[in-house]
Amino acid sequence: MYERAAAAPSAPVSLVHMDEGRALWLGARGYLASHNGGAPVYLVGLYGKFRLRMRGGDWRLCRAAVIPPGLWHELDFFGEPFAALYLEPNVGGAESLFPFLREKDAADGVAFGAPDEVDLMRSLYERPDGERAAGLQLDDLLAFSNKIADAAPIDPRLRAVVDFLQAHCEDLTPVADLAGRVGLSGSRFQHLFTAQIGAPFRRYRAWNRLRSACRALARGQSVTMAALEAGFFDSAHLAHEFRKTFGSTPSAQGKQATHLGAIR
């Protein structure tokens, strides 16, 4: 039976930290409809458990989980605060998040376990200067986890394309042309990309554009302006991708008062 746990009275409604390789969201939400992300994510309930259900499966009550990109799932946080940490390929993959779990077990491609970093995440959420402290705390946390994970670096040709997309989120160059720029055939490029990045190229490109729009929304831009600047056709196009990736709408996200850290 889930026991409701109240957040600290001084805690913000939500806190956002986004930079070139990481996105951290701390806040309270309820049910998030079926969705799949374009980057691996570490989820942890700050004060209690949440529910997770993979497509076609049963609900599972858990305290922390690492979900690789591309897996359809639903979430229910019961209106309670949680942390979501997403990593970009230039920082690490799902294996860089596994050290945050103790007593791990896996099901349907998802790793579950007891959270090792819940105290840190809860502290960032509760402390008045949490948004300013988040960057340095994440630096230390990921340096430690990457050392333990000892993950293989991604192919430098793929990294060059990822770096290009992050600098030009609105770019729609055909995949064959991008592959040719780094000396690969289109089919070989897409095979390598999915194997090493964890998501198909087109899914990652959509994720990258959505991430840019999220940064704009966090800065206070309207949904329409955020959509156009990130290369979406219009706000409806952005809303569709947002629901597909996060299980909610940009307007629902924007209704929450947000404390901002680094938004670059």
C-alpha cells in the first residue's frame, strides 16, 4: 500500500537544470501516459515509491529505475515529488546511471533498485539554492558513476553528428547526407547509431529538438515560440512530440512554478 509522504514546506514546485549533456527535473506529478524517451533516464521518488508499467505489462511499485531510450512505459507518481535525470551521449548512456541503483534487478529492459542518490536529489529539491548547486553536484555524481560504469566511448563519427545536431537542433539534413559527411553509408550509420546511442537516429533527432524546446519553455517562452525556434512546424507538432516523449503536454509542464538552474 502506498503511503503518501509530504515534501518539505519550503520546497519549490519544480526545479530544472539543463546543460549540453544533462537534464534534471525535480518536482511533483501524477499520472504520465504511455511514452518513450530519446535518452536514458534515472527516475527516483524523493519521498516514496511510484508506479511504472511497461507496454503490455503490469504495474510495478518501485523507488528508483533506469529506463533506456525507446521503451514505451507509463508512470504514476501519485502527485508526489520525484527526480528525473536524462543523459546525452556526450555524457553517458544507461550504463552510466546503473551505479545509482543498489540491489538491482531487471525486467523488460528496465533496471530497478534501491536509490543510492535519493538524499542528494532530495537535498537539491529542498534547499533554497538547489538550482545553483545542481550543476556542480551533477559533475561530481556523474564523474563517479562513469568511472564505475567504465563505458566504452561512442564512435567519434557518431559523436561528430550528435555535436552537430545539438548545435543545430532545427536541422533536417537527410540522414544519408549526414552519414556521408562522416564517411559512412546511410545503413551503416543508422545501425551504429542505434547500437551505440540506444535510440534510432530519427528518434534521437526528434528528442534533440524537443530538448531545445524544453529549454526555451523553461526560460519562459510561449509554446508557439519554443516550437518554432526548435524547428517544429507549430505548437501542435511540439505538443504531439511532447506527449509521445513525456506522457503530458507542454502546457501542463508550464503551469508549474519553476526554479531554474543552468539553462543553456
